[in-house]
Amino acid sequence: MSVPEVDQPSSADDPLARERAHLAASRAALRAMREDVQALDIKDVTANWVNAVVLERQIEDRIKALADLAGTPLFFGRLDYLHTAQEGQRFYIGRRHVHDADGDPMVIDWRAPVSQPFYRASRKDPQDVGLRRRFGYTGGELTAYEDEHLSDPEELERTSRLLQAEIERPRVGPMRDIVATIQPEQDEIVRSDLSGSVCVQGGPGTGKTAVGLHRVAYLLYAHRERLARTGTLVVGPNRSFLQYIEQVLPALGELEVKQATVDDLVAHVEVRGTDAAATAVVKGDARMAEVLRRAVRSHVRLPEESLMVVRGSRRWRVPAYEIEEMVRELLDRDIRYGAAREALPQRIAHAVLVRMEQAGEAPDDRVQNAVARNAAVKAVVKECWPPVDPAKLVLRLLSDAEFLAEHAEGVLTEDEQKLLLWEKPGRSVKTAKWSAADAVLVDEAKDLVERTHSLGHVVLDEAQDLSPMQYRAVGRRCTTGSATVLGDLAQGTTPWATESWAQALGHLGKPEAVVEELTAGFRVPREVIAYASRLLPHMSPGLAPVESVRENPGSLEIRRSRAEDLDAAVVAACVEALGHEGSIGLIAADARIAPLAEALAEAGLAHLSPGEETTAESRLTLVPASLAKGLEYDYVVLDEPAAVVDGEPDERTGLRRLYVALTRAVSGLTVVHSAPVPEQLGEV
């Protein structure tokens, strides 16, 4: 194994110089590819302005995809094959494909099949790879390399120093991709087939979020045409989290993946209110789907009178019992309310056409459509199958005790029904103070009326915090597609957090999904994760703790302060952390954010809010504990753990919130407290 220094002399025999030359040539080739696209003249190849607009947009997207991102290595590895079809061939593995003027590859996309051994090959299974070379970069410049001779039995298995350095490298800015450091168990998930859904249970620092995003990038590479038609979506817990991860996919060459929160997906009404925890739990319960189904179907009425259709000089009568049969048949089919409402006039028109044919006439489809639009037919349909407004339906359920009781009988208890009813019912959809849970109910009702559009693939991150009704809302977006579900049961911090992935996947509509567990931690230091894992038996018994591969002695420090000096002690810890390279996160209970912001301002320390991008000049972020999930910082200062626990409605949720806060550090964690730390953490 060789790791040349940066200042080695350049020569024809210098491997590092040759690799730098290949990097320079590859970047020049990428520029040439981009310039070729920019130089395209489409005037003579477009038949009309519509084609021209479409082609121009495709060219713009191609130009963006061919950008050479500053500070982002174009390639990070090399494979030298021994035999097979690639005998003697050498492949540079990078973020995107680059070819020279003759079309020969200079860099191979990491998602290509030929790149897979870079992540999977080992001495036990070399996969015909003679040498695997990893490259080290500093500020975008290639500064080192490291070789593994997989076919050499005398070279011992060892941990790559460059790989470890890349994992531990301080980060400033948004979430980094992990394409250069993907482990074999992660790569297996990333490359799993599009047709199957997968659920990834992973503790802090196991890379589950990055695995999910890289899976999207891989699927778009392997199934681009299909997913271009059906669409992909990444669903995150909040807007701050989405801002944090938004640069990962562009760095992998994917620009068109949509990102949203669950609230974004169900934004059919304006959310201006909040629910008590007990009320939100009932509204999020899967039983609400049956209550809504009953309420929607209750609008159907059986006909009481026969129908008379007049066409020219003829009258055609359809008796009430025959229309009733049609209505009952549609109810029995249990198709969506709106689809059945559209089918009923055609059924009635068909009955009229049968009578016409029996009388010797020869009506065609145009006649049937005309009969379906007949005023008398439309009146019957409106009477039997009136239109339903989903938001108005939910408004009535939450406002009208009798209407709710009628459709919740045997499903919800009387006490649960009382929790659902608004104290001050809204007079209309626009004036009602809808909560986030109410919006999910409206989305369910809307789907009962009209089918929700399904995408080809959906990635759902921090999934453990969703309610059953929220799972159903996301599941509706991938009924004909697949899903990647990411989460950690130990980090469930909502009163309705799921207890098991089997339950969650059932509500999502993907009970067949394969559950994979990542237990190797690559981010959080061993000392820190071991301290946080003391909480697991008290909040998530039976869940395996993360085994961190990172030795970082001195990464955990617990400081006791007097209550009156707590703010000053926290500020001092932040100043000390800023003495290190990388990003700093000050995490505190939500109620402590305002006084800490004031203390930082008095000390002259500028700070960012979660989701705002850190820079070399601004590296400190003040993070409410409620928004810490999914975020990472090189160094974390945690203020008053007891306050984090006390800020939640129950102890289990509080301990889980604390577990999240304790595991956001990549290099070091300093806990500052005046009140005793929760007893579940014990002595350090």
C-alpha cells in the first residue's frame, strides 16, 4: 500500500503525476462535452416551436448535468481488471461518465455495472479485480492515492486510511454525498431492483439517508426512461432537512428529483391550527380511513322513482328497481366514488339503448353519450350519487357530532369521537383552523373520491415519525411504483411514532418490502454513540445498538455548570468548538433557543438556523431539538439534556429526542448542564 506525499517530484515515472494528468485530461474532456452541447444549432432540426422548446429544455438540462462542480472530485477510484472481458483494462470510477473525442471512456459512472466491484470486491471475492486504487483530495486537488492488491495473498486485509479520512473529513455546507465511501452492505441496498420496495433500519451515523439518496440516483441511471415517465420523489420530515440534503443529488448528476414534506403532499387546505397530542393520535389512526370511507359512501341514495328519457317523439322508461340494481352493483364494486359517479349515467344510457334496439332502432355510441348527458339522466345521477367535496366532508365530520357518531360507530369510542370534534367549528373550508392531521384526512377523502397519481419511486426518510394515516398518504403516491423507506425506530419522537416496520409498511401498502438493518456506524465516534446507546433499553428495548468503527478518544465531554452560569458555559463551549475545523451545532430544547440566541448575540457570535448553509465564515448553527433529526455537525454542544426530555409530552418521547440530539456529532460532543442529566444515562 502506498500513499505518496503531495510534494513528490513530477516525472514520467511518478504515478501521482500520471493520475493528476488523467484528472486534468478528464476535466478537459468534460468541458469539451459541455461545449459540444452548447454549440448545438437546433434551427434546422425542429419541425415547430413546440419541438424547439422541448429540445431547448433538454439541451439546458444536459448542459447543467455536464457541469464540473468546483471542489468535487471528478473521479475517486480506479479498478485494474485481470481477465474476463475487461482483461488488462483500467477504469476510473467517478460521479458521472466522461469520454474523450473518440468516444472512449475516461471516467466511468459509479452506477455502471463495471463500477460495482469498486464497492463489493474483497480478497475473499476479488471479482477479477487485480488492483483497487483510492484517491485522496484536498480542496479539489488530487494529493494522494492508496492501492489494494486484491489478488495478492500476502497483502493483509486492512482498513483504508484514505477511506477513513474521507469519512471523517470535516464538512462545511450541506450534506455530503458518500459515493466515494459506500460500503458493501450499503451498495447492496443502493443497487437493489426498482420493482421491489426496501426498508432500511439504521441507527445514527450508519448512512441510511445517503444510501436512500444514492439509491434514487442509481435507479434514475438504471431505469431512466421509465422513471422519466413515472417520476421520483424524496419525502423528508421538514423543510430544513430538505434544504440540508438538496445538494446531494445534483452532485451525483441528478437534477430533476422532486423533494417534499408530507405536509406539502397533502396541502389541500390551509393549515392554521394545531392539535393536542391525544387528538392528533386519533386523527392519525388508520381507523380514520374506515370512518371516512363510510362518510363518503353515505351520500349515495337509492332511487325512489322511475326515469323517463325523451328523445324526439319517443319516450323511454327505466324503472326505479333497475337503476337501484346499477347503484348497488357500483357500491359492491367499491370503486372510487368519483369513478362510480361517472359510470352511472353510462349504465343508465346503456339500459335506454337496449330498449331502443328492442324497438328496432340502431343507436350507436354517440346516441349513448347523448343519453348520458340528458337532463333527466343527470338529475337522477345527482340525486342518487351527488358530488362530494373532500374538504367539506371532513369539515362536517369534525363539526357535526351526530354525523361523526353515525360513521364512527363500532370504529371509534365515544371518548375518541369527543377528541375529534372542534370546540369552535369552522363555518367554511376557508375559515376553518385546519391542523396538519386534518389535512391528511382531507387527502384520504380526496383519494376516496378520485385516485391519487402514483409515481415510479418514492424515498421516505425519517419514516419512524409518521402516523398510520400519513403512511397511507405517502403510499398513495407509489401504489404502482416502489418505495425506499429509511428510519430508526429509536429516533421516533412523535406520540404516534411507529412501533415496528411491519406495521408501518402495512399502512404504506408495501407489506412485502424487504427490511435491511445497518448497524455499522461510520460517522458518530464510538465514545459518543456508546453514551447515547445507554438510553436504548429505556425507550426501544430489543433494538441493536450501533457499533461505531471510529475510534476517537476524547470525543465526549460532560460539563456541569451552576444554573446562573449555564448560558455563559454554553457560549464558552461554542467558542472552544469553533477552534476546530468544520461545522458546529448548538442543540437545545426548543424553550431554550431564545435565551441562547440572546447569549450568543451578546458574545458577538453570529449563528445560523437549521437548513441554512454553513460557510467557512459562518459555521455555528443554533438548532432546536425538535429540528435536529437527520442533521450532522462536526462538533456539537448540547445544552441541558434534562430540558430536552422535559420538553416532550412523555418520558419515552423525551428520551428519544435526547438520543437524537446526542448523536448529531461527527467528531466531538460537549454536553453542558446545570440540572442532573437523566438517570438513564448514568455516570460517565
